[in-house]
Amino acid sequence: PHTKYPPVRHPADHHFEWSRGRVLQFYQIIFISEGAGVFESEHTREPRVVESGTVLILFPGVWHRYAPDSSVGWAEHWIECQGPTFDEAVRSGIVQPTQPILHTGLEPDLLRCFERCHGLAARGALANQHLLSTMGVHLLSVIGYLQSGPRFDRRIDELIERAHALIALRCQERLSLPAIA
């Protein structure tokens, strides 16, 4: 609370002023784990309230700005990513520039993943670039799963689990796919 944002340690090439906002060249996944603030992009057209348990997705070439509420502050976790996996996630609709704010709640998988990112970055972001890259893809998959919500029928998951159990129980037998189905 009551601190200058962005902080001085913010990367110089990512610095911005609220009045101007900014445009980045890469994707960013930002998770707000505590506090509250505001977010705006060329797609939201007006500032939106951001609370704890919110993921912000920043897209290359899209103007945006965000900041914590100065009276409460916030804790943010972020990773910057690029590549064909992220481009495909946009093409397939997993993430969309028109929906940069995702309300996931304080999802343990997101927190654990960002904790792992923090640990890898602290031990040397450049030396751990390959691991951090996979963490970015993992975060994208967790977000996709959380956003899928009711689109996927949970009964299908239960049937697949039952098939796995059946295969495990009868692994010594000669099984056929039609019989398992």
C-alpha cells in the first residue's frame, strides 16, 4: 500500500506511466494473489476492477495499463512468454485479447507454478530459461483448464478414469480397445 507503481525494480524496457499506458511485444501472464487494483486495455475500453484471484493476460501489440489500488496495494506474479504455443492458444480461443481478465480465484496450481517460476528466476533466469519456458506453457494449460468450466462434460473424465482403473486391474490380461470402451 501507498508505494509508487510500477516499482523501481520494474524492468526498464517494460516501464510505463499510467497516463500513457504501454504496448509490449510479448505475452505476459500476471496473477494477482493479494489486494486489488484496476486494469484497462484497448479491448476493455474502460478501467476494470481487479481483485485477488485474477489473471491478466497481456497480448503482443495491445495497448494496456494496470495498477494496484494505492490504499491496499497488491501482490502480483508475472511471466513473459512468446512462441507458437501462445499464438496457437489465441487462434484456438483458449485466451483472447478481447478477454484479458480471467477470474480464476486463488487456484493452488497457479500459485505453485508461479512459486516455481520465482525460485527458478532467483537461481538465475538466463540459466533456467528452458525451465521457465515450460512453466509458461504449464501456466497457459492451467488457465485453459480453469476457463473450460462447464464446456467439458465431467462425466467423460469419470469414464476415462474408470477405463484407466480397468486397464490397471486387468493389465495381465489380453485386452481389446472395443471391450474396454
